[in-house]
Amino acid sequence: MSFQSARALDQLTEDALEGAQPVGKLSQLSEQGRVVVTLFRGSDALRRSSDMGKIFEQMMMVFRRHGRRQLVSHGMSCDCLGADEAVLAQFVRLAARGKREDACLMAMLIVRADVAPLAVSLAEQLGLLIDATLRTDPRAMMGAEMGKSAVH
């Protein structure tokens, strides 16, 4: 298991470490979920000058500025799915499927209630863009590592 964070692992709070707890395998997610987690883990191939990367960065800026705690991801090559990663993938999935109320409830667990609707709107845009890209050009996602190998 490898973790990524803005701070060193030994400087993370106990709450942040709980967000890194493995709750499943990356391979158990839908394609959209794997893309969201890959973006969260820092894939330059997906983030680089794309609309998807820009929307994702805007959403993450909302989480960084208004988050209740720091979100933590596993390393790019890790096959584990961390708790924060699973929540983020589910959040985007709900928003993209038009389940705004459920997505807003999830967002309020992550950010302040007054900015939750903004996070939902960004997640909806991101999820719909990922879905459209996967439908029209699935090879566009091939450059990103999708967590096929495990490092423990």
C-alpha cells in the first residue's frame, strides 16, 4: 500500500489516515470510477490540458479550500481502493446520474454545506465528460495507468 498526500505520511492526522484505509480493489470500480480515482492519484496523462483535467482540478480546489479534512489517495500503481477514493468515485457517479440530492448529502460530509452544491455541479460535469469520452474515444483513456498492478 502506498499513499499520496501533500504531507509526508508520518505528518498526517489520524483522521486523514482513515481516509486511506483500503475498502476494496480498484478493479471493482466502473470505468468512470477508475478514471476518477486515477485523476485523484495524480495522472498527468489525464490531467494535462484537457477539459476533464480542468474540471477535476476545480472540484479538488473546492475540496482543498472548504474540506473538513485532507483527502488521501493511494499510489498510482496500487490496486487498493482507499476510503476517500471510493467516496470520490461514488460522489461523481451519483452526480453524473442526476442524483443531485444524494450527491449533495455526500458532498456535505466532505465540504461545508454552503459549497456542497458547487462541488456537485463540478462532479456532474466531470462524470458526464468522462462518460462521453469513454463512449466516443475509449483509447483516450489508455494513457492513464488504471491500477492494474499492486504494490504492497
